[in-house]
Amino acid sequence: MTIPEVLRDKLGADGAEALAQLLNQSALSMQDATLSLAEERFERRLADELGKFRAEMWSAMGSLETRVTERMAGLETRLLRWAFAFWVGQFAVLLGILFAFFRT
């Protein structure tokens, strides 16, 4: 930072240098404070957004689980029907073979 000549004449070389260092340190501490504040706000907002995201994900997972459960129940019913039809068919074929075998 450069100090105007008028101020440098009033303060002297050492005083002007000390003022420049003070102003530089003040600017750095303001930058640090601003960055710290921005970082805190960012972290707070990030935590809020992550919380919302997690809630949405849990909600979506719950609805997905419900849909999968419903579809599995439907699939289970269909498989049970096919198994029943298969065993009835097998029983009918076995009865047919037994009737044919014992008729002769």
C-alpha cells in the first residue's frame, strides 16, 4: 500500500511504514473474517440442503419399498397359481397313466 506524500511528510518514514503495516493487517483480518463468515454460512446451508436431500431420499426409498412389496405380492400370487396349475396337470397325467396301466 502506498501512502500519499503529504501524509508521509507529516508522519515521517517510520510512521508511514507503521501505518501501512497497520492498514495491511487490518485488511487481512477483514478478509479472514469475511471468509470465515462465508464459510460458516456455506457450511450451514450445505447442512440444510443435505438434510433436505436425505429426507427426500428416505421418502423416495419408502415409496419404492412399498411399490416393490406390492409387485412382489402380485408376483407371488401368480407363481402360486402357476404352481397349482402345474401340480393339477401333473396329477391328471399321473391318473391317466395309472388308469391306462390298470385297465389292461
